[in-house]
Amino acid sequence: MTGGKTVEHFKPKSKYPHEAYKWENYRLVCLLLNGRKSDYEDVLDPLTLQDGWFVIDFPSFMIFPGDRLSPDEAEQVNKTVKRLRLNEDEDCIKEREKWVQDYVIGEISFSHLEKKAPFLAQELKRQELVDTSHLVWVRYKKLPKNLDE
């Protein structure tokens, strides 16, 4: 999660004032993405997504629609990625990469990754990349423990 945690009104309160205080309209999200979503309604609801809708390309950490989606579903995923700038914002990409790097070099456990970055953990499992000796992770073994160094 990039930025502080906040509550998002999935249905914008400016357009749906009667939904403003209903628990089913709240989503936990980072402040940055909350601001990007704003009052737009072209972002997919994370509570309705199924596995495989969003996939991560390793090692680029870019997010794409899954390959089993209909053209309409893939378009919805692309609109969400574009609206939230998930592939345009270097900080978002670096955050995803940092979580995985910390796992690969042993700074955090996989169970910790599952708790704190469940989408990343799910994608590592789905793509059979949990094994930190996989060739895709070789570059992290050669880097300093902190990407910022």
C-alpha cells in the first residue's frame, strides 16, 4: 500500500449521499489511490473481483488483465489500472517490487507477505514463483538488501 491507509466510499458520497454511512460502501485503501479514484465510477470494486482478473508480470511488476477474461472484463481491468495509475506511477511499482525483494532476500516470510501484500503473494503462488531460488529472482540476490542504497 502506497501512502497512509484510509476509508474509501466506493460509491461516491457526492453522487450517492444515502450510501455514505453504509458499511457495505466502505473500502480500506491507501490515501493515494483514494484520491485518484475520487468520484469516478470506472474502477472495479475489489470486493467483487475474482482470482485472475488482475495479474502481475514479474519481474516488471506491471499489472494486466488476466488472460481468461472476456473482452469487456479485460477493458474494465484496463480502465481501473489506468484510472489508479497502477502502471504509470513509479512509486506504486517500486512498492510492489520492494515487498517481493524483501521476501526473496529473506527479510520477510511468505506468511508476512500474504498478510501485508496479499495480491503479490497470490500472484507468486499462481505463477509458481514462491521458490526464491527461481531464476527470475537472481537479480535480487545480487542487490544490496535495501533498494534505496
